[in-house]
Amino acid sequence: MKYYKYLLLVTTVFILAILSACSSNNSASSPKQDSDSKERYKFGVVLMTLNSEYWKIVMSGAKDAAKELGVDVQFFGPPEESQYDQQNKMVEDLVTSGADAIIVAPSQAEAILPALSTATQKDIPVILADADAKFENKVSFIGTENFKAGKLGGEFASKQLNLKNGDKVAIIRGQLGSKTHDDRTNGFKQALNDKNINFIIQDAQSDRLKAVNVMENILTANSDIKAVFATSDEMALGASKALENKKKTEIPILGFDGTPNGLDALKNGKLTAEIAQKPYQIGYSAVEAAYKTKQGKKVEKRIDTGASVITEKNVKEEIEKINGYLGK
């Protein structure tokens, strides 16, 4: 009898030991489960518009970064880049909804400031992408150094287009007051300072159809234009159409952005060169900066994503790279 009591006692102790071990294992795994169940960061990305190829590439980079980092991103933008009042309202709505961070590509640097200030009042980090603004509380500006990139275009024109003193050069630019287009225009002009060029500058609001009309009007008044510089691809393509309409296709056109449509036009001889930005990297780096900020990590105040000149010699390579970003 004593033997059976002893056997029962040993068995009970053994079972209790197993249960205790199981309890310890469950306790150790629970922190991981809690970590996995934490709510993901939600970032709002407000672009100048969602309609152009350029901004679609920016979105592609942002989506890839969000996927890699495990965050959620939502994209917003007005139908046209000139509708900055709608853009400002989108930023305000994101502040109200409680976004964890807001990434903005401001259409109008001055007009966006009140909306950005509302984000700061709610302790929401603000990252400016592609276009900068004089907003002291921004975490970082990420994008092309537009003045330097515009200067690249001017240097190409100076060396490759055989421009002479007094020649007329048309600049088809984005909306007046946009720092992005101001910088591109001024950089281009500075590179040609030594040639005493007569610049004819018109605003086409980054719209292709408007650029057709603007370019045709310039040609009507100035049939001796020697070159065209457009501060976005959409306007470069519009200018190209206008030159076709006026049978002036011998006039060289320099585009700016490096979008698939712009690069295809370059490959087909409709553009002479492209100042290519890195929109994929802008989108990717902006989301990465927002994430690092939320994690309490340091982010550089200025991140230059660079630009390069694309010609017929390297356009195929650039097209392959862009198609890869867009999953084509």
C-alpha cells in the first residue's frame, strides 16, 4: 500500500512539474504576441496631384518603403497641381484624423504654412518631399536640389546646343510662386549667364494641354526660338506637340523629371535631353524618414536624392530602371 502511495506522490509531482514548465513557456512568448498586436503607424502622403506619371513613381517608392517597414500609407492630391487650396485642406484633414506623420509635396510654399503649423500643434511630424518650404518645424526636406538640377540643364544647353549671344530660349515653367519651378528656372538661367540669352518665360501650370497653347503662342511671336526648356515632363511633351503643329521640330527641347513618357519621347527623338530626378527614391526616403522619426531616431534635415542628364546615349538604361520601379 505504501508503495502505491509513494508512486502516486511521484506521479503528481511529475505532472505538476510539466504544468509549471508549460506555464513558464506561455509567459515567455506573450511579450512577442503583444508586440505583434501593436497598431501600425499610419502616414498620410499629400502630393501635388495623383494624376501624373512622376507622382505615381513617387508613390511606388513610398509603397515599397511602407511594405518593408510595416507601416500604412494613404495618398492624397488634387486633380491639378495648381489647386493648392485643396492640398492645404487635405493636410488639415489628416491632422484632424490623427495621422502619425504627414509627408507633403507643397504646390505653394507660402500657402501651405498654416496647414503645416496645425500639424506641429498636434505634435505630428512633417516631412517635406520633392518641394521645400520655409517651415522651421519640418523634420526634413527630401528631394532634388532643384537649382542645381536646373543648372545641369543650362550647362547641357550651353555646351551641346551651340547657343550664341542674343539667342532666344523659351522656358515653359510650372505655376508662378512654386519654389520648385522657381529654382529650376533660375538654375537654368544662371548656367547661361555668360551668353546674354534672351529668355522668354511663360507659365503653363505643369499641364500638357496648356503647354501646347503657351508654346504655340511663343512661336507665333518669336519664330526664331533656338531652344526650349520645360520645368516638367508634362510641359515638355506639350511643347513638343506645339513644335509638331508649327512644323518646328528642329528646335531642341529639354525636359525635366525623367518620367516614362518623357523618356519615351527622348528615345523617339521628340526631346533632346532630360534632367532626370529620382522620384522613386524621394517617395521611399520620405516614408523611411517618417518611420525613423516615430522611432526616435535622428533624420538629416536635408536629404538630396540627386539628378542626372539623360540623352539618347543612356535613355534605354533609364527606361529599364523606371519600368522596374513600376513593375512593368
